Amino acid sequence: MELVVRKSDLLRELQLFQGIVERNNTIPVLANVLMEADGEELKFLATDLQVALRSQCPASVAKGGRLTLPAKKLFEIIRVLPETEIRIEQDKSGVRVAADRFDSKMQAMAADDFPSLPHPTGTAALSLPARRLSEMIARTQFATTSDDTRYFLNGVLLVAGEGRYSLVATDGHRLSLVSAEIEGESPAEEIRVLLPKKTVAELARLASESEGSVEYERQENHLFFKVGERVLISRMIEAQFPAFERVVPKGNDKVIEFERERLANALKRVGQLSPERSKAVRFAIEEGKVEVSSSSPEFGEAKETILVDDYKGGPLQIGFNGQYVLQFLDVVGTDKVALEVKDEVSQAVMRPVGQEGFTYTYVLMPMRF
């Protein structure tokens, strides 16, 4: 292999692989990125056997070929080089990476040892606007569990059909649901697939950089997300996601609107004295005001009063994990939010006020004091 490529082009693609490759993988070649030079393109592939990414960038190829190089170390080298053309040449002693007055020799691993991965057919079952999808992922992925024993909650559910698509995540204590209208054709059959957490994170990264669409396709156990010239490949989570439709309450008739920043700041202050493990805070709701408070045997107690408008329900006290509420407030994206409650023991709902483009529902299980 022998080629010349612009630093900016090469660095942009290598950066995308840093979240996929794992340095301590038991299969050494998986710490590498597969590079294939042909014509006027340099193609890339990296995988951890669960998630993979294909991409490419323009290059001036004098001699085609295939090789693998350590993905993280190559990225670190390219990142500190000046903005110029980079020369990559392979010979029997290794792979030369040079630019300007810099010269290096890296050890490659055999390209034939790199795992083979399927390609999409190009027949997309669903097309979604990339930026919108990125925004929806940001509002759901934080609600997944980090408990590997409940792997069926360790991902985000994608549901699409009948003109709408939704992303859903839950850890058993809260649920985040975002839905939007499908702008093009609806899928011929309902799509219902559980996306691994790592897949969702990489998809969000790709989608956030695109002004186009994300094309979704499924083949047996593999899922494909085509974003421009890049293709994210993922294995599915073979698990039954909870029936989330039953979790969203319908009869929460007591509604309190908050200034998002005001509520967030109060929770941050009061949360300093909440129990370390439960992060519990109490909302004492009355006409015209809400008192947010916390107490713990180790630290003491704290409270702060927030003035609210238009609440006409009776007095009510309900407890939540304050960290869960803050995580919603961090991503909601509107200046005002609404809290909908029924009583002290039923699920509560938080929603953005004035949200456009999609609907966002955040369900919280109450905590007992």
C-alpha cells in the first residue's frame, strides 16, 4: 500500500473509531482499524464484534492494498501532526507514516486476521432525519440501566410504524419516551428492535454531525444505520423489552409548571444533603408554591421554596430520586417543564412545555419517606 491523504480527512475518520475499538480486547487485531486503499479512496473498518463502523475518505492512492494498524495509537500520532498531507507506505519491515519532517514506522497486523462483516443491501426499511434522531437519543439514552444482569434494560428500544417512531429507555425506576412523526414512508411492517447502549452512543455521534438522514436496515442478527457514506453495524439484543405503553399513566390531573433552571438549581442545592444512596428529595406541593426538601441522618436537612403559578389542586407530598429529575432537566431543552401527579404513590410524569418537533414523556416512580 502507498498513498497520500490530508490530515484533516484522516483524523476526522479515525476519531469516529475511538469509541468502538477496545485496547484490552482478548483478540489483539480488534484493537486495530482495517484500512483498504483503492482508486481514490481510503476505506476503514473497526469493530469489537458487537458494534462496527465502516467509513472512508478521499486519498491519492499510488498502490492499493489492505492493512491494519492500532486505532488509538494511529489516531494519537495523526492528531499531533501539522495540517498537511500524510504519506502512508507499507513494506516488509512495517508501515511508514510520514508528514512534513516527521517520519515513523508502525507495526501492522495481517488484514486477513480481521473479522469479516456483512454489508447493507441498500434497501432501507426506515429513513429518519439525522439531527432529530440525535436529539431524541440524548433524551433517552441516560435512562438505561448500568446493571449488566438486567441486559434487557441495557439498551434503547426503537419502535416505528403507522406514521410514528419512538425511542424508549428504562432502568425500572424511570422511563424516558420520545416520539415523532415519520416524515417519509412508514415501514411496511412495524419495527421493534432493542439497540445496545454502545450502538446508541455511536449512532448519536454520527447523526449529530449529519444534515441528512439515517437509513435503517436489518439482516438477521445485524442492524445497519447508514449516515452519509458511513455505516454503523450492530448486533441486536435478543431480549423482551417491558411493555412500556402500560407504564405511562393516563390520569395524572394535578399539573405544576416550573422554570427549568429554577427547579434545577433548587435540586442541586437541596440535593447536597440528600441520602448518598437514594438521592431522595421531597416535593411538598401547595397552591402557589412547592417546597423541595431533603434530609439524611449523616448530613442533616435542607429545603427551598419555589413559587409556582396556576396550581389549583390540594396539598400533596411526593418523593423522587433528585438525580433522576436533574438528568431530565439537563436534556429537556425547554425553559419550562411540567410535573403531572395523581397522588403520593402513583407514577409521576414530567414533560417539556413548548416542545416542537417531537413529544417527550418522562415517567418517574415515586419514593417513600
